[in-house]
Amino acid sequence: MSMRSRGVLAATVTAAFAPLALAQWTVVNLHPAAATRSRAQAVQDGAQAGYSFFSNRERAVVWSGTSGSVVDLHPAAASYSRIYGYAGGDGAGVARLSLDHAAAWLGPAHTFVDLHPAVAFSSVGYGTDGVQQVGIAYLGIPPGGQYHASLWTDTADSWVSLNPGTVASFAYAVQGGQQVGYTDMGAFVQHAALWSGDAGTWVDLHPSTSAYSIAFAVHNGYQAGIAEVAGADHAALWNGTAGSWADLHPPGAAASEASGVWNGVQVGSAMIGTTQHASVWFSSAGSWVDLSTALTGSWGDTEAESVWVDGGTVYIAGWGRNLTASRDEALLWSGPLPGPACDPDVNCDGSVNGFDIEAMEQAVNGDFSNFCQPDADFNHDGAVNGFDVEAVEQGVNGAPCP
């Protein structure tokens, strides 16, 4: 995603981490040999998904870590197809069937499902968590219609409008019962938005000092996207409220955006000069890492779209403009998860006390809304359980690092 391209028409999160040397990042070029362009839009569970142009059309594809592993999922009746989101073995995206139709690819066979609501003129799917899908549905006839942020559960008939009564709304990601995107408040003023299953649950995440904001990703209570600061896009991180907004913008960048989030890891891009640089953060502006410099050869714009953490390894899907070949190519970065500094302030409120113990207990039970560090395995034993709570409690009481 280029800067704001998806936008068609008070505690900050500052997790401590050990800096990750750039030399530790590796890159796999996923570009299929027969393709003239490709982009990876999502990564999870060892798979990557996106789209590639070959056999005279753009085609939804999935990979399993190598260029040669590409699988063509293009539905025969479509003039083009793309996957934008992938999780739990399912994909979400779009297929052109006379008009754009929101689409899902479900189960081990990636069975194609047309999600297009009967009441819509057109629709697009942008995200899935393997249980539900989100995107947009255009209701009415252009140009007099309205975009509605939309939620599905595997079928067209399950469609739910998330529009809270604003001029327009978009939904880009879903995870664990939460959906994110933006609402158009009028005059193309975009406000980052959070829902929990229906229009009535809408939460306005918009920072009061910004002219516009958009949320592109959600995971375990964190939301990532952009917020305007002094006329420029700044990568942004939220934790469920407008007041929780944290600015991830790297010093010296002309603009930045966060496109993906997984617990305490965020990915996206930063505009350095006139070129986009694929980027990863670990919950603070100072943690920024320029992923584009891990590439060899001649590259233009690069973008990190999605992130997945498996144990101690961070996987990042995206793409880059190969200047030698004059084409976009799907890319997969991987590197070790930085070990958190030994800091029992796991809720990042600036104090070490019983609230940190409570936040650790909540994280063990699956609620990460008050937990800010990149990894909940506080004692580094390979599991998240009561022993992590005990380790935080000991740290609160002055014990050394586990």
C-alpha cells in the first residue's frame, strides 16, 4: 500500500526492546518466474498471500515461503482477483465479476466464495482473521451511493453494515471480534475507527490534534494506521481509545504509515526523501528499522504490508519495486524477535506496581489491552502462563531479571 492509498475518498505504548541488528534480517523474493508483477499483502501460519500478474490477468495467489511454492487461486469467471488479507488458512479480497465483488477463499482447499451483498452495487474484502471478513460495500448507484464498512462471516447473506451513520466508512482489518478502518465525517475528513461487530459499537480513535486518521490493522487490542501531524502522514498506534494514540514516525522521514500489527510489532513504510522504505517498529518511534536496506540489488519503493510472529521469529510480507526488472515483486522478510529489556513495567505507564501484575495476568488470559511489550513470555521459557505472572510479581518486588 502506498501512502494513504487505501483511503478512497492516555497512555502511549512504548515497550522496551533490545535493538535488532539489520544484518539479522533475511529476505526471500516470492516473485513467480512467469509473472510480470506481484505483491504479498498478508502473512500468517507459514503462508503468504497477495496477487500476481500472469496468463494475461491479475490473479489471487498464496505462497508457502518460496517463489516456486506459488498457488493460483484465481476464480475462472473473474477478470482479475486479489487477496488483501489472510489468516487461519482463509483469504479475503476481491474478484471482478462484471463489477468488483468481495471474495473469500476458505478452508484447506481455499474454496472461492462470493461475498457480494445483494443490496450492493460493488464490494471489496480487505481483511480476515480466519473467522470473519471485513471490507466495503457500495450501496446505491454511482456517484450517488455510499461506501459502508462491512462485516461478513463466510457468506454473502451474513453481511452486516458497520456504518454508524457517517457520510461513508471503510473497514480494513478484523481480529478477535474487533474491526478497524475509518469513518468519513464529511468533506473527506477521515477518522480512524474501531468496531466490535456492529455499527452501534463504533469507537472514534481520531486524535484531537490531527486533521485525519485511518486504522489499517488490529491485533490483540492494538490498532495501527496513520494520523496527520503538521500536514504529513505519521505511522500511528492505538490501544482502543483516541487518547491512547502513539506517534511512531521516524525522525527525518517525510511521511510514514503502519499497515500491520502483531502484538508489540508494527510494520509499514517511511518516506525517506521521495522513496518509500519498508519499515518495522517495536512500539516506539525510536525502535524503527529500515527493512529496505536488507535488500541487495537496485530497488525503488518498498512496503511492508503484514506481520506475523511465530515463537521468536518475525515474518513480514510486502513488496518492492525492482528497478532492474522494472516491476513490483512480492517479498518476505524474517528476523528474530527482539528480546524485551527486563522491564516489569509491562503496561508502560511509567510505574512498576500491582497494575503490571494485573496486566500480565490479563495477557496470560488472552487480554492484551493493557500489555505493551512485544512478547508476553516474560520469563522466556517458551510459554505464556502463570510463571510469567510470578516473574512480573517478583520484578515488582525488586527481584532480578528472570
